[in-house]
Amino acid sequence: MRVPAEARVDLGAIGDNIGLLRERARGAEVMAMVKAEAYGHGLVEAAGAALAGGASWLGVAKLAEALRLRDAGVTVRTLVCIGVPGEPYAEAVAKDVDLTVGAVWLLDEVVRAAERAGRQARIHLKADTGMTRGGASGADWEALVDAALKAEAAGQVRVVGVMSHFACADEPGHPSIAAQLGAFTEMAAHAEKAGARFEVRHIANSAAALTLPEARFDLVRPGIATYGLTPVPRLGTFGLRPAMTLVADAALVKRVPAGRGVSYGHTYTTRAAANLAVVPVGYGDGIPRNGSNLLEVLAGGRRRTIAGRVCMDQFVIDLGDDRLAAGDEVILFGPGDRGEPTAQEWADALGTISYEIVTRIGSRVPRAYPGRAL
């Protein structure tokens, strides 16, 4: 069945991006972050592509994501990065999912879950080194380490990793980077002196994996770079290739006279008689409404700016005297090979980051996986 819009995902590009990241990691393992439906690219499919490219771990934000991977037959080491009270931790332990623990209360829940599951839970201790979000620091870190090692001695958990997260790795030279690295090294050393024997130490996100050799330790956790988008736009693309191309078929093309108001609020008015094309995606599909009269798309071989407000299900472009037929393809963003805008260009125009552009594309837009089979 033909669909009015789709997000075409190049799985080969995801695999190639992982290969590039492995080279940059220089011996560290690669955990491909596939949270948030793999940044909008499709959880299970993107995970398979990342593993084919050489990732040896997968990372997710929510436990439900890890369980979906297990139900899909993905057995590789998978880490859940966020823990909240009352999650089905016993199921996670039974299905061999690694858990991030950044507080004693969460450790207590995981210990009880391990007892119910009848097996050790694998945990990664999360240190708050300056992100001031998840994880423990100061006396809380000392208490967490002590409690985790006691639980390990009792056979309830295996403390396999220590981790943290950068606040400003996408701003090379920011003073917090060195401060966080120093804190991470000290906090990991404290845990090791207390008796921890970590398999992996990890703090590097995409930006750090690409720009901070000293932050790679045993494992790097690339997210946005896995999907070919740069984590540090001012430093270029690093050779990454964007994996997603968002396309839609023109739904209607009509000729209108000069002076005609277009879309809600008539924030756009035709300056001359023009052909207008209706594109059947809108903010209900993840097209930013604040991109009205601002974002560009590729139609009929030329870039066109969205004319008027983005609606829930559609927007309009002004073709001038150029022609387009209903059913002709409009490229909203992609790698840029054919002159179309990139997700980074959309992000720049909106004052946001490319992560938001790709992850917000909704479930009403099906994902397609043409090209190289994996």
C-alpha cells in the first residue's frame, strides 16, 4: 500500500557510522544508544544495524525498551540507563538486562528483584560528576558503593560497571569537561579501593567518543552519531552519514492568484499568481509548527520554504510558476545528496539540535528500510 509519507532509514549508514565510531574509540567497546525508538529510526531495526556494524552493547533509557529488544530476540548486553520505582526489575534480571543504579533505594529494589528472579542482577553504578541529574555524589556515592559491594558479597548483584554522563562534551574546551573527567576518575578509584572490580568504565557520549580520547575508557556510548548526525556541528560531520530521509507525496497542487492568504492565520500571502502544493504531514507527525514560514523542503528539484503555518496534518509550499503533480515526492530532510535540507539545517533554523528533529517524527509516519540488507 502506498503511504503519503515515510521516513526512509538507511541501515547500512547506521552500520557504517558504528564502524567509524569503533575506529575512533581505539580499542574501547561501543554501546549503541537505541533509546527513544533509536532516535526515531526504529528500535529493533536500528539495533540490528548497529550490531552488524560492530557494536557489542546496546543502551536504552527505559526498561520497557530493553524488554522489547529481548522479546525481539536481541540477546546482546543491554543497559537500561534510567530507573524509577516499581518497574518490573525481576523480569529485567531474568532476561539478562543490565541496570543502572544511582541511588541506594534503587539498589534495594534491584536486590529484591534479583531474589525473586533467583539470579544475580548486573548493575552499573552511576556517579554524578557534574551533570547534576541522575547518579550519586559525595556521601551518597560512598553509601551507594558500600551498599552495592555488600549486595555483591551476598551474591545478589554483580557490580559490572561504573558510569557517568557529560554535561558539555558538545562544547569542546568547556571547563566542566576536565572537571567531570577528574571527578569520574576519582569516584571510580574510590569504588575500586573499596573492592569494586569493574568490567567497564564509561562516560563518553557521541561528542566525547569523537573528540576526547581521554574519556573513552573501556566503553563509549554514541547516540546521535550512530544515526549519522554530528554532536558538535561547528566541528563538521566527522565523516558520519545521516541515516534518515523524510519524504512525503504532494497531496494537491492548485493555482491561486496574487494576494491569497495561505493556511491558518494567513501569515503568508502569495505575492503573485502561483502554484501551491499541499504536503500531507504536519505537527501531528512531528513537523515543527515553529518551522512555519521558515523551514525548507526539496520539491521539483528546488528548495521551497513552507508557506504559512504548519497544520496538524499538512503544510503548504509555494512553487511559483514551477509545476508539481499530486503524488510527486517532496523531500523534507535527508543526507543532502540531492540538494535537500539536512536535519541539522532544520535544527539550525529552529535554534535546536538535530536530536529533536529526528526523534519527534511520529508513529503515523511509517519507517521504511530500503537498500542494504543486514
